[in-house]
Amino acid sequence: MQIAKKLLSYVLQYCKENNIKRVTLLTDNTNKNAQKLYERFGFKSSSMAVMRNFL
């Protein structure tokens, strides 16, 4: 998971430097490792609904 931490750190720093005010991440409900990582970086659960259409 080390590469994920480095990548997320880089992206968030880039966003701060470029005045990007919001970052949204999506993960499956079963991907608890990713959710824990995101929470360590300050992300919170959202009430947004994901819509999909498999063709």
C-alpha cells in the first residue's frame, strides 16, 4: 500500500498548489483497505449516490 500513500499524497499536494478545492474518490463498499487509507488522509463518507449502467 506504500505506493498508494505516495500517489495520494502527491495528488493532494498538487491539488492544494493549484487551488483545487474538492477531491472525490470512489471505491467499492468491500474495499476496506482503500477506505481506511482515504480516512487517514482526511476523507469522509459522502451521501452521494453512485449510478451505474452495465451494457
